[in-house]
Amino acid sequence: MAKRPAKQTPQQPIDPDRIPRAVIKRLSLYSRILQSFEFQGIEKISSAELARRLGLNSAQVRKDLACFGQFGVPGFGYHVNDLRRQVRSILKTDREMRVILVGVGNLGSALMSYRGFLKQGFTMLFGFDVNPRAAGDRARSKVPIYDIRDLESKISGQGVDIAVLAVPTDVVQEVANRIVKCGVNAILNFVPMRIEVPARVQVRYVDLSLELESLAYYVQGREKEGEKSD
């Protein structure tokens, strides 16, 4: 088994007054992107990929991170988990991420019951549904589920970091608007529809049907290759 390259740690001490505000702003964006990579199980990332996701160039990413030390490993890139932890420490946001789930149907129930979130530092605070009693029966989770009408009152002052959406397509924009007004700045959207949000809000999309269709294409290609080889 290949040995994992040694991680590198930031230099100390760091004078925050010497760091340009624009760099600090971009660090927040890096943290959000790295959070998404962690959620997807991605272990390493290059400066080029970080830059592509944010519309920057890789030299800018390396320059920004160099303000705080040498995080990358030559020939490897960055360890996603290590870099995110270090960036969050710099930003003083190295704490548990607080999550809510809106839409506790079949998919939402599975998400709510998934215990791996806690291991990754994500705490599911609440679930919301139009029928909380039925949703509770489906989810079989200890996470409290409330009526969607109570969303604002329940999450106010809770410091929610991320909202996960698994609602019907015809209401996803309305729900997103309500969540954004409550100050939530990150949304994971499982609904196959793009939503409009302010620039400050980060949205990630997970379209299961799209992924299945993509896999079906490759499966079909493999089957045809098998027929030719017979």
C-alpha cells in the first residue's frame, strides 16, 4: 500500500493585520468548496481544481494559501481533510457544522437516518415536512421533525450552517427563499432544479437521476463491447 504523503502544517505565528481582506474572503470560499469535497468523499485536490471551481487561477490559490504556510505536497496536491481543518482554524470556524433537512420523504428519511454525518462533524438539528408525524414514522430517527410552517421560528438563532433540500420541485424555490432569509448560507439541493439565491449563498446539487443515466450509458457501452468480443 502506498504511503500517504506527509501533511504540512501552517507557519506560526500569523499576523491577521498583514493578510489582505480579499484573501480572507477567498479562504471562506475555499472552506466551502473543501466541505463539498469532504461530503463527496474526495481525499485530495489540486490547486488547479480549487481554482476552477471558484473561477480563479491556480497561482492565486497557491499564493493565498502561502500567506499561512505550505499546505500542499509536491506531486500530490492537498489533503482535503487536512486543508479544510487548517483553513477553518485560520478562519476561527473550526466547530461542528449544524444542518437542517427540509423534506423528509423517502430520500430525506434515508439522509436523516445516516449516522455517518456525525462522524464527519455534521450535526442534524431538525427535519421539516408538511406531514411531520408521517415523516417521523418513515425516518425512525431521534432527530425532531417539525411542520414546514414552523421553519423560521425553529431555526432562528440556531446558527444553521447548511440546509439540505429534498422537497418537491414545485416548492423548492420557495423553500430556498425562506431558508436564505433566515441567514443560511449553504444549501445542498437534491431536487433536480436550479434555484436562484444571492451571491453569498453556496449551493451544491445532487441529481441522482442524472448520475444513474450517466452510468446507464457506460453500462450499455460495456455490454456492446462484450457482444463484439464474443
